[in-house]
Amino acid sequence: MEPKDMPPTDFTAVDPAYFKVRLLTWLANTALYLIIALVPLGLALFGVQVPRWLVVLPPLLVLGTALWALALIRRRVRALGYSERAEDLVVRSGVLFRKRVVIPYGRLQYVEMSSGPLERRYGLCRLTVNTAAGAATAVIPGIPAREGQQLRERLVAAGEEKMIGL
């Protein structure tokens, strides 16, 4: 739903493969937290006196939190998007706490393109758009690498054009 003070905008969604990146990241984080949560159980198996609640509660909390996060991953990925308008770039994100960052091209300082190992595996990248004052930063994850390069070039060109005032 669009806020009342902002006109409807057609957003470009992130690549569907970004869901796999987020899912694998979720899996790795959950495994790490679960291993840590199971330490008291391991100690109890070796004969160390550990309160029963310390054996049971941490793994249950990790699993409950992980399942809640898993349920939100697809919605979080669908909520990501960007829109190139005539005078500015709009980036949206968030499911529970929605966020929109509007960056006028004239305030654009630089655009950084990066990708981690999982993003590279799926041919994706992440653009970070920074303003001159550093007050606003917009991150657009899950863009196909070729499209990300083209978007970066368009944004830089639009920023130069607006700064020069052509």
C-alpha cells in the first residue's frame, strides 16, 4: 500500500534468485546459533551439572526465532525494489517496518557495486547509493550483475547531469 503523501510508483523488484541467497544465509545463521545453543546439552552429556532449563530453553528459542524468520524471508525479498524517476531514485524495503529512501540525483555522491560469495554464485550484486552529505544511503540488493552495472552507470550519469545543471 502506498503512503498517502507519496504518489504510486512502479518499482523494479529484485531478482527471484535473491530468495535463495537469503535462504542459504538464514540456514547458515540458524545452524551456527543452534550449535551454540546446544553447548549446554553437550556439557550435560559429558557429566557436567547443567540446569535443565539451560539445556532446553536456548535450542527452543533459536528454533522458534529461526522459523519466524523463515516465514518472513519470501515477503522481505518481495518487499525490496527500486524506481528510477525523473528527478530521483526511490528504494523501498521492509515488511513489518517499511522504509523508503528517496535520493535526488543532484545529491548523489557515488554508487558502489559489490557482491559476496553467495551473490556471485547466483550472478547477483548489491548497489549502495550514497548522498553528498552522507545523510542518506540506499542499498539495493539482489540485482543481476549486468543490470546492476547498467543501473550504476545510469545513476552516475544522472547525478553528474543534475550536479552540473545541464
